[in-house]
Amino acid sequence: MTDRLPATAEGIARAVALLADGVVVAFPTDTVYGVGVAASHSERLGALFELKRRPPERRIAMLVADLDQAVGAGGLADERAHRLAGRFWPGALTLVLATADGETRGFRAPDHAVALALIRAAGPILATSANRSDEPDTLGADEVLIAFATQQDELEAVLDGGPVPGGVASTVLDVSVSPARILRDGPVTREDLAGVVDLA
């Protein structure tokens, strides 16, 4: 049975403990509800993909509280990344950074107090939207519970931060290359970005 946790200090602490145990937890973000596992338990990504019925080849972003967390998780942040994070984080910009292992990964700091409190305490979270793959986004804890009603053993808890606004998915900007390249248009516009970095 999926636990419903209040967005209190106690509820957040419980969600942190669950993430530390490697289980899947849902939580609010600045757009939709997300679902994820602690980045320190990346071996549990299979459980997350199974919950969502999502093809495993589709990569997901890492949610962080700030650029320091992204760097601590292996992201290589140059001066452009520092400028972009300083201007647009927390917010609707995913930064694709080169990583210490020679790969790339998307990082985002969501502009939501409950999500940030959770991430600060739990560390980075590998997260995606809290819905079955190709089904509608969820904008509240009730919707999350309905979306996964037949999979309550797979979703340990939902942190209920109240309704979220929905909206457009984040802009994705690849800063592992120079000049930076927009991979997905979103709320942070090309004009916004061009004021901070050179774009392809």
C-alpha cells in the first residue's frame, strides 16, 4: 500500500529515509508530480522504469538542489553552467553536463519548496513524471495514487505537497558542447539563454 506523507518536517524526513532505503517515492515539483529514486541507489532505476512502464533506453534527469549537488554527483560544470544556474535555477531549465565518467546527464533544480527540501536532505534524485508512460501528467497526490492504483507495492510513498500548476516541460540545454545547444524548447526561451551564453 502506498503511504501518503504530509509535507511536514516529519513527512519529508520519512520520505528521505525511504529514498535512503532505495525505494521509489513520488513528490511535487514546480510543474507536475515526479517519481524517483535516490541517485545513490541508481541500481534501483529498473524499479522506477517498471513502475512507469517506461522503455529503459529513455534517459531521465537528476534533480538537484543546486549546482554544487550536480557537481557532487559527477557533473562537470564550466563557467557557462555556473552562469546559467545562477540565472535560472531553481527553475524550468535542465542543463545537460558532461560527467566525470565521460558521459552526459541532465540536471535540474525544481522551483518548489517541498521538492528542494527533500532533495537537500536526501541528495540528488533520479526522477521523472509520476504517471504511467504516455499517460496524463499528475498534478496532485490523489492523481498519483489513482495513476498507480494497481501498483501500490511498487510505489512506497507519495509526499503530498498539495496541487501543482502543471505547465510546459523544462527547456533542455546541452552545455557539454560549445556553443551550447537547445535540445528541447520550454519556458526558458532562446532569447533568455542567449543573454547568458553563446548558442548554436
